[in-house]
Amino acid sequence: MSSPLVLALDVGGTNLRGEVLGSRLGAPVASLSLPTPEHDGEATFAAIEVLCRQLLDRLTPAQREQVEVVGLGVPGIVDHVRGVVRLAGNLGWVNMPLAARLSERLDLPVLVHHDVTVAGLAEQTLGAGSGVEDLLAVFIGTGIAATIVVAGKPVTGGLHQAGEIGHVSIDRDGLLCLCGQRGCLEMYSSARAIGRAYGELTGDPDATSLDVVSALGTDPRADTVWSDAIDALAHGLLAAITLLSPSRVIIGGGLSGAGPLLVDPLRARLVANARVAAIPPIVVARLGQRAGVLGAALATFRALEMERVSA
């Protein structure tokens, strides 16, 4: 009997990344990425379908027969039991029945996971969290969210919403977030927020967080934006560390590419501000941009195995 394959997608606010993977999660059988339409829910769904079909088209007929399920990592408030995305502001989704709609279009079963939960699962299993029982993995990209691991197991919470640190308000009178709340952490410390803040100072509407990192030390405006973002991030992280007392904090997502330029001042501010909490090691994620898609595949293979055991 041939080994099953999973079509795994990481649905980000900026890019959609897809891979067809076997259970060993080695080199992908096929891989592809597409840009994510901005704040257009139907266009985003259409792009996901296109990406899935293009990946399937890259397979041989035999490989296509081995694909048993599609597994998606999706941001926002995700009901993984029903396959419904309750809210994903960056994608323009409210109560999107993603699993049912995509399954009908592709004629394949579809499982929906929270993107950061599965990215953290990948880092815990294969990356910077290997061997750590109590872990906080914070992923900073278009938005911000976290994976909480306690006693070796990811915590999703009774209502499946644990880890939404990006929507913890750090200023009740602050910037209005797409979720409808004011002062959300991701309005100050996400890659999108950092690019927007720099653009407001420079007059460049296309400015990105990469521009800020590239200009550090040479442009005082970039230094100010970066410092403010790290201050806000330290404020939000200190609350989480005080509550959870993890033995390691992983910083992942696109912004983690800044490496020591992010992690070193972040840890320094956490140590300076802490009065009760012990500050654990702060490390950069190891799996890079593949964390989400590897996690989606890993969670999907585990679900398949549980299904077979219970059958």
C-alpha cells in the first residue's frame, strides 16, 4: 500500500504557502506560493482553491491518488472541529465554512487548524522548542499570535481561542484594530504595523518592516519605529510570561528574520521591566517560513492517525 500524502497550506495575511508532503515531512513532493488578496474574503478563498489545484496539477497520477486530505493553517478565531473560521480580519472572513466549501470544490476531505498553533507544534517537534515541556512560541507577521505548550501539549483552550496575544489590548484608547477593538498589540508590533508606522514618518505608503530593519542605525525614524514596536511587544509578552511562566520563548514569523536586532533588545526590556516574572531564554524559531506549512501537515497526519486508530 502506498504512503499517504497531505496537501498542506499555510494561509497567511501576506502569502499563501502550499506543499504536498509525506508523513516524514522531508522535502516536499510539490511546493508553491501565491500572494494573499488583501481583506477580500472571497478572493482569498478563490486563491486558496487555485493554489490547491496548481499543486495537484504538479503531481503524477500516482501521486495524486496518494493525496488523502487537505490541511490548512489559518489565522484568526478558528473552530477546527467544524472547520469554520469565526473571524480572520486580515483575510476578510467572518464565519467562513472553509472546510465544507473547499472540500466540495476539491472533492477531498479538508481539515482546518489554527496557523500559529500548528506552527508552534512544528517548532516544538522539529525546531527551536524540541525537548521543552513548557513553551510560548510567538509568531510575528501580518498579525501576531502565540502557541502555548504546557507539559508538552499545545493548549487550545475550551473555546479553541488560546494564544491570541495579538489581540490583547495594550492601550484601551489606542489604534482601532480590524477586529473592532482598540489598542491591540498587533497594531503596534506586527510587521504590517511597523511598515505602516515607518511609512507615515517617511511619506512612503509602500514601506515595510524590512525597510525599517535595513535602515536601523542610519535613519533615526527607523530607530524610533523599531524601538516603539519592541516596547509594545515587551509589554504584551511580559503579561503572557507572568501568567504562564514558560521555560522558553520562541519568536517566529517573518519579523524573526531580524534575529538579534529583535531578540536582544526585546529580552533587555523584558528583564528591565519584570518585577515578578522570571524571564526565560528568548530564541529565534528555526523552521523559518516553512513552520506553518510543516505544522499544518503534522497536525493533519496526526488527525489521520487518530482517525485510523479509532476506526
